[in-house]
Amino acid sequence: MPREIVRTDQAPQAIGTYSQAVKVGRTVYLSGQIPLDPGTMELVTGDVAAQIRRVFDNLQAVARAAGGSLADVVKLNVFLTDLANFPTVNGVMAEYFVEPYPARAAIGVASLPRGAQVEMDAVMELGE
């Protein structure tokens, strides 16, 4: 099955050897997003909720570029430098998702690129 590289200027550009997303058939693998502003490539300012919102906005932009939306996400991985922020993830996530929610994992990590407090990646399944 052919692969399609997904790219958009509405999300931060890759800061390493990866693509923003790769589409294989109807499945889209979205690379990890940290809370970078796509215009400045700097971390957003504010609390962890602001960082979480920016991550969801970035994922949403890549999902749209791939022909879908966050409603098409079937698996979400959340990486947090402090698992005490997990309730905030749930609260902000409710602003972006409605039931049925995607499968999800939340993982505590020692550090993330550029000092971010949160990173997320996702798998999306597009409709026919």
C-alpha cells in the first residue's frame, strides 16, 4: 500500500528526522506534537492547560491536512512530565473530543523536547 506524507504549515514543522504524519490507506499515524506555536516554533506561554490546548490544536491541524479531524482519532498517547497534570488533560480533552472517546494511554516521562510538559501522538482512521 502506498504511503503519503502529510504536511501542513498550520502545525509546527518537524524538528527532527520524522514527518508530521504518514497516511497508509485510511490509517494516519500522527507524530508526537509538543506545544510549539507553528508560527514562531517556540513553546506557548502559560500553564499546563495552555500547553495541552496547543498540542491538541497542532494534532487537529495535522489531522485536517490528512483529510480528517480529531473525531477520527482511534488511539491517543499522552506523555506527561508530571502525572499530577492528568486531570487537566482530561478536562482539556473534553473540549476537543466527544464520546465515543479514542483509546488512550498516559505515560509519565522524565523529560520532553524543548522543556515541554506534554507531548501527544495519535492514530487516526479515516472514513471511506
